[in-house]
Amino acid sequence: MPFDAWTDNPKGGLQELAQRHAWPDSPAYEPVEVTGPSHAPVYTVKACVTGGHAALGTGKTKRAAEVEAARALLSLLKAAGLT
């Protein structure tokens, strides 16, 4: 799947890229912090893959933060020539 097609599903694109490169235990998503009031939290999540590549994403839900982290990591990996 070309990089541009991953914009609709960055988590799936990152998963596919990790499988294509046979990166073990990748991708992984780690919660970093939750800020804001309890009725409107903002989640920050780190997405990382084997090789030390990682990016942060924020969102109003954990899922949204994971999607943004995956999107940021895909951009990083594209810039590094790994897509």
C-alpha cells in the first residue's frame, strides 16, 4: 500500500509497514500522559517501532491519540526512507 493511502488508516499502515520490514513487537503504543479536566481529558500516546523510531500524538480519546502518533511516525519513517 503506498504511503499516501495510509492517511485514512495510519494505524493499519504502520502495522503493514512493520510486518513488511519484519520488525518484532512493532508497532507499540504507550500512554504518556493524560491532561485536562476529567470531563475533557487530552491523551498523549507514543507510537514506536523497532530501531528506536518513535513519535507522539495527542487526542481527546486514547484511540485518537494513537492514530495521530501513528500518522506522525509514518511521516518520520517516510522522511527516513523506510516506507
